[in-house]
Amino acid sequence: MKIIHTSAELKHWFKEHKIRPMNDLGFVPTMGALHVGHASLIARATKECEKVIVSILVNPTQFNEKGDLDSYPRNLEEDAIIAKEAGCDVIFAPSPEDLYGGEPSAELVDWGDVTNEFEGKSRPGHFDGVIAVVDKFFQVISPKRAYFGAKDLQQVAVVYKMAQIRHPSVEVVECDLVRDSEGLALSSRNSRLSKKGLKMALELSLALRKVKDTVATGMPVMQSVNESREALKALSELEIEYFDGVNNLSFSSSDKSENWTHIIVAAWVEGVRLIDNIRL
Ligand code: PAF
């Protein structure tokens, strides 16, 4: 496995390996701090593509708070071990300036509810940054397939839309959300939680599971969502931003419950913002 730090070096690697746009190239974008969830994306890409590139860049344009950007875990050596074991051929870890071709910036993108509701509302500018960086990576790499984890469900919808508009030849592949043995959705942010915080975080996935189970046994989904939201709100160590049903393509808060495909949640635990979701 090779580690490449500049776009020019990557172009050279493409030439060396006779890789042309739309060759069977798989791309897994990450911000590092790789865990089993990322490894599963890389492993899937390895199965489905001839060569796999994993990007590692803590993208400054998608952070709302400088503190969050500064404290984001960075450890290229550990990441390289995980990526290599999962079958990655190249880690592409450019500086923001190299990828953006200068000072990183993101233009405002308004694609309606999918960019403006839920995460779009809670984290203004976040999707502008995600769209900007993924667009840049797609331009430099020209992958055939790009793999994204379903934990960031709205991000998948946003990137899918971006690819449709700007990179129609790239197939956006949504990969299953990965949980630990207790059911906690894997996230690089979990490493910032204490033992007690991890226990509280688990309440989120338990609440999602409860909605799925009660709906399966006949409870109206709206009633079940409302009950679980209230139960979560009663927990003083959790601060709930939203707990709602959505359609995974529209992300409109006014979608009728019969069109909901998922229940999504965002909450703060010990100063760490966590998101999770479950398919109904
Ligand atoms: O999901 C992430 O880790 C990031 O949002 C992504 C897609 C790598 C863009 O920086």
C-alpha cells in the first residue's frame, strides 16, 4: 500500500499504473480516525473494484466550530494499518491547500430540504463543505464507485445528489451502518466519550430499535417516535437535537409518516455530537 500526499503525486501513480478515468477504481473518502466501520467500507470496495483509494483529510470547510476541527483525532500511522489490512491500495492524504488548490473554501449549496433540513439546519455550512471536498476528490480521482457509510444518512443523500448533478458517471454506494456488540453506532467521535458517556450514547440506538420493534408489532410510527423522543428528553445527560422520521431521499420534515424510510437522531453527550439512524 502506498501513501500519497499530493494531487501531482497521485496523477503520477495513475500514470505509472495505467489508470484512466472510469477504470475500475473504488474510492473511500474519510477524515481518518479509522475504525471497523471504515474498514468495512474499504473491504467492500476491495471486493468490488480493481484498485481502492482511501482519502484521509480532516476537511476544514465542513466544521462549524474551530474547536471541533482542532480536536478531531489525527493518526496517520494507525489509520494506515487499518486501511492496509482492509485491502486499500493507496492512501491519499493531501493537505487542504493541495486538494483545494489554495485556501480551502466552500460555496453555498441550496438543494432544498436535503441540504437545509435536519443536519443542514443544525450545522449551517456543513454540507457546503462536504460537497466541496467530495467534489474536489471526485475531480482528482475520477472513481467508478465511491463508498459512504449509512451512519451519515443525510450525507449519503447529499452526495448522491451532488454526483447526479456534477459527476453522473460516479456510482455512490451506500454501505450498512456498523454497530459494536452492544448496538452503539461506530463513530470516530465515540473515542471522546467516558465509560458513562458511552452508556448514555447507547440510549440513542436503543430508542431507535424500540421504534422499529414497536412499529413492527403494530404501533403507529408517529406515536412510537413521539414516545421515544420524550423518553430520551427525560435523560438529563443527553441533549436531543432531533429524533424524527424521514424519507432518506427527500429529508423533508413535512414528509408524511407513510413515506418515512428511517428514524434519525442527533444528540449531544458529554459535549460530543452524535448521530444515528435505523431503517424502518
Ligand atoms: O463522512 C466523512 O468522514 C466526511 O464527511 C467525508 C465524506 C470524508 C468528507 O470529508
